Amino acid sequence: MRKAIRLLGIFLVLQGVSGAIDHLAVQPFFGAVLNLFNRLVIPRVDFLAGYELFANLTLAVLGGVVVATAEWVRPS
């Protein structure tokens, strides 16, 4: 279970960094998968309009927290 949570966190970090890169320039690698947050979530959430870069970087930090938590919590 920890590996699945860690994988989810890594995916969130990759999506956040990829979205930030795509917002500033063009993302040539795995854009169809890594920019799902940009294409599906940001246009549907009104308060994120205009704050796309902040939202992507927040997603990357959240993914880092998930990875760190998955590493820190010991199974019982």
C-alpha cells in the first residue's frame, strides 16, 4: 500500500512540474498524461482561473508531501 501511495505522490509531483513548465513554455514529453490537471481540473474550478502556475506548483508540493508521508509512516 505504501508503494501505491508513493507512486501517486510521484505522479502528482510530475503533473505539477509538468503543468508549470507547460504554463511557462511548451511541454513536449508526455503532455497528454502529465497535463491532465491543466486540462481537466483548472478550467472547471473558477477560483483557479488566473492562478494556473500557483495551482501547478501547489500540486507538486502536495505530491511531495504525499511521498514524504508514505516514507515516514510505518505500517502497523
